[in-house]
Amino acid sequence: VLDPTAGDDGSEAEAGASACLGATGGSSASRLDSQLQDAIRLKTEGNAFYREKNVRTAIGRYHRALLVLRGLDSEVNSALQGFGAQVPKLSQEQEDLLRSTQVDCYNNLA
């Protein structure tokens, strides 16, 4: 279990998200980057609430971050392709950022 107070202020993830900006070009890429940034912001807010001993609100932020990330996850959305739904295409950097943010949130919820 990761301790959200152990120095993960989200700056590393935010730097990674910033590096992903414009990685695939187009408006869908900016939408994906925006959603990744939102998830990272929610995780960072959760860490701040946890440090303030506001565990219930921290859990809510982690949960919301995971919901945002779930909408971007190609493994979750691959089943929707058969129904004509467009599945977002993530660059390798975006995929790595998505996975690391998911892992951080799940560990913080454990």
C-alpha cells in the first residue's frame, strides 16, 4: 500500500501528462490529454485530502479519477468496438501515464 503522504504530489505524473500533449495531434488527442490531466488532478487532490486526514473525500477523488481513466482504457473499451463505438487511441506515453495513475489510485484506496 502506497502512502499518499510519502511525497507523491502528482508533479511527476503531471510532467508526464504535459509531455503527452500533442503526442498524436488533433482534437481527440487534446481531449484525451485533458481527461488524463483531470484524472491526475483528482488523484493529487485525493492525496492532499488524505494528508489533511479527510479520508472520505480523498477516497471520492481517487474513485472519480479511476472513473475518468476507465473511460480512456482501451482494454475496457475494446468490447464496445463491436457496437460501433469509437475507442480512443492512446499513445504509448499516454497509456503508461494512464496505467501508473490507475495503480497509484488503486494503491491509495487499498
